[in-house]
Amino acid sequence: MFWRGVACRIGMTLFGLQLCIAYANAADAACAYRGALDERYCDENRDLVADTPKDASQWRDPQTLVWAYSPIEDPAVYARLFKPFTQHLEACLGRQIVYYPIQSSADEVEAMRSGRLHFAGFSTGPTIEAVNRAGAAPFAAKGTGDQMRGYRLVAVVHADSPYEKLSDLKGRRVAHASQFSNSGNVAPRALFPKEGLTPGQDYAPIMSGGHDKSILGVVAGDYDMAAIASDVLERMIERGLVKRDAVRLIYQSDLFPTSSFVYAHNLAPSLVAEMKRCFFNFTFTPEMRAEFQGDDHFIPIDYAAAWSVVREVSEKAGAPPP
């Protein structure tokens, strides 16, 4: 009787395993190509972005849409700044729009992956993670005319410090922003070594939790240097949070694209079309133009082309460690 029970349990386990294998094989058979995307997504048109599900029953068309913007700085700042835009979307789409003040880029990616976010603004590095792991489909960016906003990775030190070049920071306290941040972690790992400073070897990166925290830490003397996004520094100077003469730049990179705006891959195509129309007919408020360095509207983007330099840097740096 005992061995019969064991055999039964083994049989059930094997049956379950066969079902899992069959399910996985069916999923693979249903998707001819997915590239770098998570196994739950498909990219048969090879545009590097998750395809809309073929089965219309999987499309989502909710009357309440939840969105978030990358927590590059204090989330409360963006909640206030984007309020007129959120109100515009409500009127334009005829739906309730809820802005959710997310606390970290990792949380934002997970919220989209789990279906809690319907659209969002992601900063440069996390855009790749959102596309590959969360089925995000980038479609817009901030800009002026037909030019997308760009920024640089910069290395800042205290104005009174003795440091003149990156190699001077070996063995010192250097702040990175967060794991998936492009300028705040991934790009320094790819670009600093050729300047004589290798993160993880010449110094142990200290994750500050945000570009603004890194900058303030340098000013306060908590860090000897910080790897940050140039546009964040400019905004903090313009808001009076940091004096321009309090810090010095000892390195700056070529231009990177700035934040992307994305929608969840499984939103109904009709909703996506309406959302794009509402994004592209919105003119930024004076407060938004001031905050975003003169950008005054959203422009359409092609992820494969616009983020190619970011993907190249990410591949060169390798997967960022936790």
C-alpha cells in the first residue's frame, strides 16, 4: 500500500511536469521570435518591443488608467508637475486617470509587469528593463520641435575637493544612483574604465537611491564623487537646491536619450491610438517647460533606433549587479 501511494504521487508529479513542459512548448510554438524579451512576451515583427496579443480577449481596455513617472527625484515633485497633464488625459480620453507616485525604478518595472500600471514614464536605463521584463512599449519622449531631449552622464565632485580626473577617485567614496539607472550605474561601468577608473574594482559603488541624493551627498561631503544625469543637476540648480559653484564636473559623456513614455503591450489598440492622440496634442504648461529645460510637447519615438546607444552601453557594461 505504501509503495502504491509513493508510485501514485510520483505519477502525479510526472504528470504535472509533463503539463508544464507541454505548456512551455505550446508557448514557444505560439511565438516564432521573442529576442531579449521575457518568455511571456513575443516579438514576431522584431522591433524589439512586445507585440500586442493576437487573441483580442487578452486586450485590456479599463475605464480607470493608472500611470507613474520615473522617480528620478522626489516623487511628490512630479505628482504636482504632471497634474495638469493628468487632467488633460482625463478630459481627452473620457476616463479616470490615476497618477501613482512610485518610489523606485525597480518598483515601477514590477508594477507594469504585474499589470498595475497601464502607461508610464521611465528613465533611460530602466526603459530597457521595462521593455524586456514588463512588456512596455515606448512611444513618446519629451522634446522641442522634432528633437528629443538628451542628457549626459557626468561625474561631479565638491568644488573644494582636490580631484581633477576620474582616476583620482580610486579607493574613494563614489555614489551611484540605483541598479538599473543608465547614467547612475550602467553607463559608468561601461565608460569609466577607459578613463582609468573601474567601478567594482577601483571603488565599491554606493547606491544612494537617486540622482538627487547623490548630488546632495557630494555637497554634504558624504561622497567624494557621484555619477549622475546632467539634466537632474541642472534642474536642482534652477530650483535653488544646489548652488552652481558648489560642485565641479570632472567628466561628461556623449548625449543619451532622456525618459521614455510607454504603454502596456496588452492595451486595446483603439485605446493606444487614443492615448497617443492625447499625448501628442498636449502642450506643456509653463511649469513643465521650466522643469524640463524648455521641452514643450511629446514627440513620437522608435525604441529600436532611439535607445540603440543605451542598449550598446548596457551590453558593454554587462548585467548590472544588485
